[in-house]
Amino acid sequence: MNNRDEVFDVIKTIMLEMFEVEEEKVTLGARLYEDLDFDSIDAVDMIVKLKEITGREVRPEDFKSSRTIADVVDATCKLIQE
């Protein structure tokens, strides 16, 4: 995952496969809790999956302020660049 688009594609795939979110709902502006019915358990599952994919230590606090898919993409990009 070298760029933002690739990271978004991976996160979109996670949303479709792990959380069975409808594809048209997975946009950069989609709000995790309000639009996608995410809950705290889903957030933990997402963090575990991102750790597997990136091979990096993922700290929940890195994603604590994430409210949209774009926030998750940005936090993941930052993590990869560290």
C-alpha cells in the first residue's frame, strides 16, 4: 500500500468482507458510527485487521479520533509512513 487510493481500496474491501457493508455506502465521507453502524467491537476488529495487513503495531489511540472512512485512510497512511 503505497498511496491513499490503495489504502482506501484495502479498507473498502475490509468493510465489504468483514462487516458486510453495502459497497455504495463505503465512501471517504461515510461516517463510521452513523452511516455504517460501526460499534466499538467493529473498531477493534478493524484495528486487528489493519495490523495484519500493515505488519505494524497499531494502537487504538491512533484511530480514536477517526469518524469517517477518510479518517481511517489517513491514520493508516500515517502508520505506514512511520
